[in-house]
Amino acid sequence: MNIEAIAHIKTGFTQKFGIPRQSGLVEEIGYVVFEPEYSNPTYIEGISDYDYLWLLWGFSKNKPLEGGTVRPPRLGGEKHMGVFATRAPYRPNNIGLSSVKLIEVKTVKGTGPVLVVSGVDMLDDTPIYDIKPYIPYADSHPDARGGFTDTLLKGQQVSVDFPDELLEKLPKDIRQSAVQVLSQDPRAGYDRGKNRDFKLAYHGYDIVFISTKTGLIVTDVIPVNK
């Protein structure tokens, strides 16, 4: 079976570091741009009747999986677990699944329909292989167990000290989402406690921060190629 991209998504994440570990955690906007052969509006007729969509996509920058276990970053990168018992990005077929909120459908001259979605957790220009509507009665299981994530999700966010003079270096429309991305603590578990600068590449800016016992402190915002 051959799988080809039906679209690509445009996001503000130009590097893997800092991308939310799950969809919906950050109100990051993405733009799903269809390939020419799928840009006919008939392919998305009726899609505006749904609030959320499932995107099936490809981890396009990953190395091949070696063996059947992975080391989830949220477990400190030390504990091994079976790949199918995690949502780690390193997988036999490198396929990702994200639930995103559909904000609007735009028509762009020369491009066709573009889906504006929120809650994305994908690298810029990630290939999209399929789109399916999110159906609440079938897709929502609020009482389901979540494995090791049940304990990790509690208190997962960290405090972020983003000085106003640095925050104002970012465009207004991405300031809130930048703080949200940092509050998810983009560092891997094995980087906790390290006394060094970290750099988040976000929408054409490098956001430099350090960690303390109480959270993250932004120390600089640097425009990239501007």
C-alpha cells in the first residue's frame, strides 16, 4: 500500500524542540494546505459542520525505530516501555495522530481551500496523510485509564517568567501561545536540573530561557533572519 500526502500543514514550529507533546495542549494555529490534486472543494464538502478533526500525519524528521521499546521523555528518558504502549514519535511506520479544532475554512486564490486549525503539535510542513471528523459519541471516553500519563498530567505545567520587555518583541498574535508552549516545559526529563540556556525556535524567533527550581525564566528573544 502506498501512502501519499494529501496536504501539508504550516505551523510556527521550525524545530522539534518545543513542539507540544500532544495535540490540544497549546492554542497553536496551523494551516492545512492541500496538494493540487486534493484542492477541489468537493473533498471537504460538509467539513464545516464539525468542531474537531483527526489528522493522520507523518513524523518526517525521525530516525528509524530500533527495537521494540522507547524511552518516553516524560519518564526522564531512562525507563523503557513498549512502543505500542506509548505515543512516542519513534514508531515502525512514523505515523502521528492529532485531534485539532477546526477554526475556519478559508479560500486562498491559487491554492484552494485551507483549513485553519488550533491545537497543533506538528513541525512546519509536516505531511498530512488523511483527515477524518472527530465524532464525540464514538471518540470521547472520559472515564478511560491513561496508563503512566494519569500521574504525569497532574501538575504537568510549569510557571513561566516572561518579562514584558521581552514578550513585546514577539508579534501580539503569538504571545499567548508562546507562553503556553513554555508552560508545557519543552525540556526532556533527562534535561531537568541542567544549568544551561535552552532555545525554543518559534515563528521565526529564538526564545532563550533557563530553568530554576520554581519554573522557567525567559532571558532573551532573538529574531531569526529578520
